[in-house]
Amino acid sequence: MEVRPGRPLDNAAAMIEHLRAARTDGADLVVFPEMAVPGYLIGDEWEHEAFLRECEECGEEVRAASEGITAVFGSVALDWQRRNEDGRVRKYNALFVAENGRWAGPACGPYPFVVKTLLPNYREFDDSRHFCDLRKLALEENQPVERLLAPVRTERFSLGCLLCEDAWDADYAVSPLAALSRHPVDLYVNINASPFTLGKNAKRHRLFSQWAARLARPLVYVNNVGIQNNGKTVFTFDGSSCVYDGRGRVLACGRAFEESADTAEIAPEEPFADGTPSAKDGVPEVYRAVHYGTRKFMELCGVRRVAVGVSGGIDSSVAAAVYSRILPPEDLLLVSMPGPFTSETTRRIAERLAARLGTGYVEVPIGESASLTRRQVNGLTVPGGNGRPQETLRIDPLLFENVQARDRSARVLAAVSAAFGGVFTCNANKSEATVGYTTLYGDLAGYFANLADLWKTEVYELARYLNREVLRGPGIPEEALRIAPSAELSPAQNVDEGKGDPLVYPYHDRLFASWVEWWNRTTPQEILEWYAAGELESKLGYEGSLTDLFPDPAAFVADLERWWDLYQGMGLAKRIQAPPVLALKRRAFGFDHRESQMGARYTRKYLALKERLLRGQPRGTSCADS
Amino acid sequence: MEVRPGRPLDNAAAMIEHLRAARTDGADLVVFPEMAVPGYLIGDEWEHEAFLRECEECGEEVRAASEGITAVFGSVALDWQRRNEDGRVRKYNALFVAENGRWAGPACGPYPFVVKTLLPNYREFDDSRHFCDLRKLALEENQPVERLLAPVRTERFSLGCLLCEDAWDADYAVSPLAALSRHPVDLYVNINASPFTLGKNAKRHRLFSQWAARLARPLVYVNNVGIQNNGKTVFTFDGSSCVYDGRGRVLACGRAFEESADTAEIAPEEPFADGTPSAKDGVPEVYRAVHYGTRKFMELCGVRRVAVGVSGGIDSSVAAAVYSRILPPEDLLLVSMPGPFTSETTRRIAERLAARLGTGYVEVPIGESASLTRRQVNGLTVPGGNGRPQETLRIDPLLFENVQARDRSARVLAAVSAAFGGVFTCNANKSEATVGYTTLYGDLAGYFANLADLWKTEVYELARYLNREVLRGPGIPEEALRIAPSAELSPAQNVDEGKGDPLVYPYHDRLFASWVEWWNRTTPQEILEWYAAGELESKLGYEGSLTDLFPDPAAFVADLERWWDLYQGMGLAKRIQAPPVLALKRRAFGFDHRESQMGARYTRKYLALKERLLRGQPRGTSCADS
């Protein structure tokens, strides 16, 4: 089901309706996701007593609606007599089983509900902030935690009940599944609120299939759809619920990003062949998540009309193309804002894009306003006095680039989109966002950054996929894919002369990914060690040669430090004021990748190695040799 | 000491220098703060192996420098053989004792360092994200946690060692101090990385004084100074380290927000009278934290020159006055940007403010640019086609207000401050930030929002304090304190006619504080229940009468819902893109008060009560009656 975060009344009403329909269909057991009543990523809403009481009431209403059927669902469970360690009321992330209007709880333990044992506290997860886990409860109760991990015996089934992380026990001292398997269990049920991350589903499928086979019991994995957010970071939930038989084979599988009531006959002879999750995610899954996440975020914010500033470049073209698959053409407006350095080439691409997508298109030039700003500020005199000398202000060329970028977003797009009755988009990609190659209140402005978890090279892949599989026929003009990526804010960024961004995306995207997305995230120290050992290309998976990019170690180091300084410096300062980001992969900016402004930092080892290299040690000599 | 987050080399060098000086002074024991080597609020920097290894090395260097002295300090401790529950290397928030070049660890337990037992996971704290606590370690070791809580016996002392939260055990099942007190202890040492929060110091002082008296032993409380941040939220650390004797009396106390090496003779006859922490924080402490936090944040970001957009209103006047106490007059520029609705009154106040503060002052009018934007967008035609009808855009008066606000910040201030070689400030207060009564990319823009944790009424208090105690003589023009608070963006906001903001600050500030800052944060349900019972004024501490503000329940409810909708809707959307906020009190926006975009929400109980009230039930009748 789609869970609406912070809306227990809506969620409970949907659940009760699902129960009614399932009963009519003759189902025995209905399984809803984790935190189906309150939602999961709801910030500090957990501190509102009125909200918590309403969640309790809604849970009771679902229980009352379980006549003639068994319902399993997740919600917050309260113990108003105990305290959490923050001094607030005791809260559990809990699984409830209701049957024939009554609660059924685990055989052991103080509560008629199942308490989550393993609480994740990494990436976007903060479970320990609000919930007490079964391990702490066991300590309080002076019981071994394994004793509290007993199945729920209803009149119909013995259910091995788990919540999400409980099954991902590899790095924990406790294995809830192992503990449950010491009892007779008919069926395992794992309820989840598990955000989409590229590649996660295949891993998840392997895990649960193996668990079912190992336990020799059917297993139901249920996840919600919808979007939920941490303010800065917006997560999609793809559902993709699955039922496995006791040999680990898929009996039924819901479609990704779709609400559906899927019924499976547990333990038939032959497993379903259909709907088996694909082994590997790729561009189609990225597109689906971008499309779904954007559509749902618009719904959440009540956005009905959208303006996209189109430059003729690839990012804005992809953004426009994605929105053209969500909105009717009359509600999407493409805005071209040619400035002093805009080429006829890109202006034409922008115009052609609008024609191909069939949307409205306007041109609002920024030349006059940018000149006015220059006129007003350049030569402006700050009179002296009180011992202060007189001073005259100057707009240098770099500052004039930023003036143009801000003029486009904060002046034109903000006004045009509001007059159009809508919002404007932020088309930034992850490469720009990482190093702040973008202007604050300029191209980094907008209501939502739905491409900001994709490297520039991935934006190109998405563009090709859109043209090939989604838009077909006339899509993004081919020229947008061919021209040099460029901001066109100065003569040095003339696309017609093949000039543009200072980033060599095939290399820098991989370098930045190693800083941000790798499990063992790198720092300049590892990068320089690999460079010195001649291994950097293979470590990063860069197919070109670094000697083509950087003639000598000095050039390599200068580039590395340039971008690292920006990543930890201005890039971060800009990210703090950036729009919400749609999370697609590991370590989206915001709550999934937490950062502190501390300025750029280099270890002593890095500095020593750099000194050696710049003194002329040849590349290819391992630093272990010296 | 001042701890520089993410800079182990700098911190270790400072510690070694302190040890050298202390040895010369004949000190026996030197105590440094929690996480003195790595810093504490450093985001996910904990995942960099190169950083962790450097922290280890730096710790070894401090140990080596402990010849002839005992050093206690906090750092991250690693166990490279074990894993945390997130699968990453095992990390502890640890206290190290080094004496004569050797480590001294607790009598029991697997490590030569003390592991933090109680990990806070509320407000800005996320300890469980990165650290394993002593309770989990005890489970792994199959030992009761109390057994691992033994003193550290050095050649000189038996030290009862604690880390910060370990002493705040009221809501935990374990009391580290109680466990330690079962052993002979000469001295208790509590090391901290505890951010400043208005009013916290008095509470802390009470707690530690009571502990020392109860344990009948001297106790040393050490906290760092400096600032550290979570990206969005910037925290000051005030130090205020204290030594208590065995009767709970203060022997020595460091000054707030100052690095100093304070020496105390433990167990003398008479306690110090000086330096006893004040019982209650007030405006002086707020000013000190604003001044300190702003100065340190500028240092951190390398900001040397600042432009403040001055409107003649109170917020920008206070901002300018604070910066005038940090920067020399030639590095502070006040920028007045009169627009079509700016009064001569406020323009004059702004000019006078600059003259009084002795800073530079320029006027850059926005009329021409705002007109240009109106001319370019108003009447702009989106041609029809593909079945789309032609459409003509209009700039309505509200939109024109936003055009002016954005023109000031994103066009003028951004360019002027950059040409001045500096940044520009965000002068938003917490009242505006709560309900988004501010323009994104307009007055909500800037490099830092140092007043955004203060309600409007608190900004007035700060203004009066600045004039009386800090600036003395000619300070903020009195008129700025007298005129109606107004954005001056439309004829309806004419200050000369006493018109201005739609907020009645003495009431709304208290209402909003109940939503954001109260321990039991309210929702419209509680507010309406109290209103219905005639108790709202006293519950909020509002000294006026609500019937003067709202003639009937319908007016009251309309006002309540207007601001609640904005608080949970557009206000939040704007906060996500707001500058970093300086935290001063409980629940600063950002990491201290986590929010999810979910739209405005009302409980069923609220809706039912509202319906009853609007049907005419008189105010003063308790809802329990019905």
C-alpha cells in the first residue's frame, strides 16, 4: 500500500478498506508494511502526543476491522508508563497482529505486539532517536533477548514476525530469525519501510530467498510505496513486495512503485515464474524512480504547474523531458533566458525541445537586467569617514557570471513560474552539487532537485534512455547530447568553439563517486596513493589515461585539491541552501550523507606523499617502497 | 580548550603544548574535553579510514607527551577487529588516560580506555550512528555492564571517569556514577562536548554540584569552547569548565566562551567564591553566544568582510550592531535598498544607524529593476499550439512583493557583497522562519542566519541590551525600536501609518514557541482545547487578552490554522533552503528540530472540537464537559 506519512487517519481508512476487500476475496491473512499507520520518515513528529494518541486509536480501528481475517501491520506502539532514554514517552517500532477483532501477541514478553529488535542508525535511518529496541527492553526485563523472540500464535497460524532490519542481522550480535526458528513457525512475515536505492532490490531478493530456503518455510516480504522525506532528502519507496515459498522461490511479486493488493496461495506445487525481480538495476529503474518520485513530490506539495529554465544543455533538457511525462503540455512551461554569452546553437536547441515536447515556451532575455546590475554596482562608491578610506566597488568577470545565473533563477524564473501559477525546477546534477559548480540563488535554486543524485555521465545515459524508450520519436534534440557541456556565462564557455565546463566528467564523476558513494569513501590520501602507484585508473574504473589529462603530478595534485577544497568548502556551503534532493542511489546529499562545515582537510600522510611526488618521484613507484 | 572539528593534528598539537605548560606549572593532572582530538559534530567524517588512523596517531602523540604528568582526554577509539552494527569498523566515543608516557585503562574490560556508556540520540545528537556503547560491548563480552564500570587506577590516582551523558542518567536503566562509586575513587572526571543552550549551564551546575556532594568526592567537569556544526545548524560550545569539591562547592570555574588553562588545588579548605556560574541565563548570555558564534563562524568560513542589508527595521539593525562589534568599521558595509514602498522614515533610520556605527553605507535602489521585471513578465504571452490555448502571464501585487525582496538579496546584495570582497547576512528571526513570513532567495538568503533562533520579541530585547550595555552612547536609533515592524513591500505595510506585519508578536511568538520549543510540543489540538477552556493565555504566558485579538472562535481558528498551515507547509519548504542557523535555545531549526515535508496536519480530535466551537459553544466551557 501507499503509506501517507503523518496521516494515520488516511492510512487506517485505506487499511480497513483493504481488509474488507480481502475478506470478500476469501483471503486468510493480509500483511501491511512497517509503520503503515503513522508513516516512517516523519522527522520529530514522534514527539507530538496528540499524534501518537491518534495512531493508537487508528490501530484499534484496524483491529476492530479484522473480523474473520488476520491482519498484520506496523505502527508505533506506546507504553505510557515507561520512558525512553531521552525522557519522553516509551515508543516502539512495532508489528501488530489482529485477528477476529482481537490482538494476538508473541508468547513471551510484556506486550501484545512485536517489538523491532534491530534498529538501523546509518544512512537516512535514525531509529534510535525515537524508538526503544527489544534488546534494551530485554535488559530492563532481565531476560535474554532470545526469549522474547517468540512467534505469534493466532487461532490460525504460528507467525514468525519481523520488522525490516531484523532480517539484516549480519553485523549484529543477535539474529531474530535464528531465534524464531527454534519454535514451530508456519510462515515468516517481514514488514518494511524500505526506501528505494539503486541496486538494493536485487540484494534484498537474494537475502529473503535464501532465508526462506534456509528456514524451509514460506516468507512474506511487504514494503510500502509512496514517498517520504527528511526535509532535505526525498526518498521513494518502491514496494516490490514478494512472497517466497519454503524453497526460496518467488510465489508472487508486486510491481515496483505501484499500489496493489496481490494475493498468493501459500505452498502450492509450482512457484510463479512471473514477476521475479530483475537481477540488476540500471537506467530503466533510475528513470522509473525519478518519474515516480517527482510525480509524488508534486502531489505532496500541491504543485500543478511547472516552469523549467532551459539552456539547451543536457540537464535542463532531461528535466523538461521528465516533466513532460508527468504534466499535460499546458501545465509545463519551458523558459529560455538568453544572456550576453548564449549561443544561437543552444537557444535553438531549447526552442526545438519545447516544440518536440509540445509544451509552452517563452523567451525572457536577461541582458538588460544584468547590465543594470553592473551599472548600479560597478563603480559604486562607499564614502570614507571615521578614519575609513573611500572605496569603489568593481564587478569582475567571475562575479558577472554569477550575476547572470542569479538573474535567471531568482529574478526571471521565480517571477515567471509564480505568474504561471507554479514553481520552477532545479536541474542541478550530482557532479555540480558535489563541488558547487553552480550558483547559489542561481541555477541551484528551485523547488526540487530531481536529478541531483545523478552524475553528469548518468544524466547523459538517462537522456539517451528517454529518447530511445520513453519519448521515442522526437525527443531531446540530438544536438543537446553532442555539444560541450557549458554554462555559457563568459567568452571562455563558448559551445560553438567546443569550450565549456572545467570538469572532465568521465574522470571526475568517478573520482567524486569514490568520495561520496563508495562504501569505503576515499580521501585525497587514498587517491594520491593510488595515483603514485599507477593504480588510480583501475581503482576508479576510469577507462581513459590520467597522463592524457594531467601532464605531471603537479597538475594532478592541483586538480585534486581544487575539487576537494570545493567539495568540503563552497560546495557544502551551497548544498546546505540547496533544494530538496531526490535520493536514487547510496549517499544522496542531505540526511543520507551528513556533512559538517569544517573547511577542506588533508591528512599528514597525504601532505607527506604530495611533497615526495612534487619533488619528482616518478609515478608508478608504490609509496610502500619508500 | 578550543576544539577544531575535523583537525586532529591541530588539536593534538594544542594539547601537547598545554601539557608542556602544565608540567612547568607543576600540575599533576590535566583534563581535556570529550573528543578533543577529532572534534564531535563532524557529520559522517567518521567513515574516513584515513581520518580515523590520523586520530589514533595523534592520540599516541599525546600519550608520548605525558611524561611526568597525567593527561585525560577524549577521542575516538577504534577496534579494527570488530564491526559496528552498520558493518563499519568498531568505533567508541572514548576517554583516554595517559601517564608518564603510558596508557592507563579501567581495571575491567577489554580495552585500555574508557568507553562511553550512555549515548544521547536526541536533539542534535546522533551518537548511535557512529559509536558502540559500553552496554552493547558488555552484551558481547557476556558481562554485566556494571562490572566494566571500574575506575582507572594510575600510579597517582584512582579516577572515576565519565563521558558527558554518562552523568545524565535519569532516564537510563544504568547509572555509571552509581557503579563507579562502589569502588574507591579519589576524583571524578567528566569530559564533555556539550553545546551551549540557553539555560543549560545552570541545570548542569546543579547536577554536578549535587553529584560531587552525594559522592563526597571532588569532581572535574571539562567542556570545550569553539563552534561545531551539523551543516544546517551551528552550535557554540561555551566551555564553562568547573571543579567541585567533595561538598559540591565550586573550586574553580572557567569563563564562558574563552579558552583558558585553569588550575585548581583539589580539596583545599575553602572553596573559591569567584566564578560561580550564574543561576539563570538571560539576554547577556544570548548576546555573548550570538557574538561568539558569529565571530567563530566567520573564522571557520574565512569571512573577513560583511554586507548587511539594512531596512531601518529591528532585525537588520541588530544584525548590523552585532557585526559592528566583530569587524572593524571598514570591513562592514550597510546597504540600503529603497524600493517603491520604502518610507522616508526607515530610509533615514538606516542611514543614521550606519553613521552611529561608523561603518560604510551605500544606497542601491531597486525600483528600476523591479519595474523591468514587471515589464518583462507582466503581459508575457505563452503562445498556444498542440491544442494548448494561448496564455498571458500577470504579476499580481503579492508576487510583486516577492519580486522586490528577491531583487534586494539575490540581485543587489549578492553582487554588492561580492564586489566588496565579502558575504551578506540573513537577518531572519525565528518568528518569520517558523511560518515562512519571508521570501526565499529574498530576505531568507545570506551566508548565515545568526538571529534565526530568536523570536521577534527576543530580537527587541537584544536591541535594548545592545544599546544599554554594549554600544552605549549612540547605538541603534530609538525609532527602529518604536516603529511598527513592517516589510514595506506594499501600500498595506506603510510604517508611517502604523501598518506592518500580520503577526501580533507578543501572542504569536508564544504560540510558536509552544509548537517548536516546549518539551511537550503542542499541536492545534492542545491549543484549541485550552482556548475552549479559557486557559490559553495562562498556558502560553500571554499577558494580553485573546478576546482583544480575536472577536470570536471563528477568527481565532482562522488565525491558528493560517499559521499552522504555513509552519508545516511553505515555512518548512523555505527552511530547507535557508542558510545555516545559529543555535541558541532548545530546538533550533535544522538538526535540533527535524522536520519532514508532509503538509499541514490536524488530528480528528482537533477537527471535532473546532466544529463544536464554530457551531457556537461559548468559550470558557471545558471540552471535558461535553
